[in-house]
Amino acid sequence: MPVIRFVREGRDVECYPGENLREVALREGIQLYGLKGTLGNCGGCGQCITCFVEIPEGTAAQALTPRTAVEDQKLRRRPDGWRLACQALVQQSLVVITRPQVGLADKTAQIEQALATPLPPGPTSWPVVSTPEEDADAQPEQGPAGAAEATADEEG
Ligand code: FES
């Protein structure tokens, strides 16, 4: 699975390819929002512009899906490396800084350290899940009937 390295929180979090970055962060208890977003956010619709994250230089361009039209519009006056977490889907492992508008002590050094430690690339597709019917088809036919036949053969 791809790994999201949250620099501010000092945590590596696994997710499935294609998962929404905001949803993964919230599921894992990562504080994604500043005060304004905590008090009220759009729930991931790309309207409140409070779920900023920074993707540092050196991160593979394809780690997240490309900027959406909403991001192009809403992030016009923000640094190029900023994204709206609710608009980004994780495709490969990457480094993320939450709440980039809030100061982070030794930010440059923390980013360098986060980028220097390799991340697993992670698969690019979801695991194949078999249905109960497929599982049943894959099972060799043995059971009480087969056991009875074996017993009968031994006696005969
Ligand atoms: S949650 Fe509102 S813009 Fe992302």
C-alpha cells in the first residue's frame, strides 16, 4: 500500500491506491484543519479552502492525482506545492505537510529528513478480493461424503 508520510505529525500512514487524502487523514486522526476549518468546513466538496496540504518538492508528480479545476481556481494565490486534500487521490507514497499556513519549527530540515528516508512505492491497484462463490469453487470437493467413501474403501 502507498504510505503517506505526515511530516508535522511524524507519522507514516498506509492507504489504498486511489484513496482520498482528506479521508485518509481524518480516518487516522491527523489534524488536517486550522481553526477556521475546524469550526466549519465543506466536508470535502472543494468549497471552503481550508484543507490545505503542502507537497514538498522532490515528491513524484504522479504521487497524487493532478490538480482539479477546483484547485486551479481556489489555489491561484497559493504556492505551487499546495493542494486541497479533499481533491487529491493518493496514487503512490508521498510526503505531506498538513496545515502549511501554520508555522513548523525546522521545517526545511524536517522535510529533508522525511524525503531522505525511502518510502515503499506501494501497489498501484487494489487487492483482488474473491467472492464466497469463487472461494467455494476453488475448494477441493471433500467433506462428509468424501470421508465416508474413504472409510468404506478401507473396510471393503
Ligand atoms: S474540505 Fe473544503 S475545500 Fe477541502
